[in-house]
Amino acid sequence: MFKAYKNLSRKTRAGVGIAVIAWGGAGLYLSERAEERFGLTPSEKDMEELRKYKPQIITIDKSETR
């Protein structure tokens, strides 16, 4: 598949790249609206459950001596 892509002309490869980026951008933009339309938005309970598993960053001040 990569060989077929390499055989395309420069302009065609640029067009394919732009099309893939546009497809991804459209997917990111439209997925949120699809979630709302089909009733798949997370509830507050779901969001709180996800927050439990989110890693936390703890900073340590190295200027303190022991």
C-alpha cells in the first residue's frame, strides 16, 4: 500500500494528505454532535467515575532540605 502511495505524483500525494487531515478534523467536529443526537453524552455520575481513574501529578519542592 505504501508503494502505491509513493507512486502517486507529488500533487496527488499532497491532495491525499490534505483529504486525510480534513476527514479527521470533520470526524472530531461531528462526533460530539453525534453523541448529543444519539443520547450518548456522559452523565455527571460517569464523569465523576472517570475522574477517580485520572492520574494525579504531585509536585515536590526540591529546595527543601532534609
